Amino acid sequence: MIKPIHKFNNGKGATLCYSCSKIITIGLTDELFCDKKCEAKHRAKMLMFLKQMDKEVHKDRNKLNK
């Protein structure tokens, strides 16, 4: 599960976008992304990463725990 990025800078703190690190809001919220475009970009990156990991792991299952 993805958790929001909260930064404390000797004050109220801020919530940062998970994808581009822009400040979403001053103070702490549970939001993850600044807009739909960043959310889509993050999901596309994660999908590419998961596909690559799946491809590498399933090449040779004998090497998984060595």
C-alpha cells in the first residue's frame, strides 16, 4: 500500500505528490497525487516495473533464493 509523503520542516508540514514531489497542500492529508496526470504517470511506471520484475523472476525459478 502506498502511503502519503509527509514532510515536516519545523512547522505544520506538507503533503507531497508521490509522482512529481510537488506540494499538494500545507498540512497533512491522505492525498497521494497532485492531479490525475501524475497519478496516471505513476501507475504506468509501476506497471512497467512489475512486468519487468515478472519477466526476470520467471526466467529461471531455480535462482530465486540463492
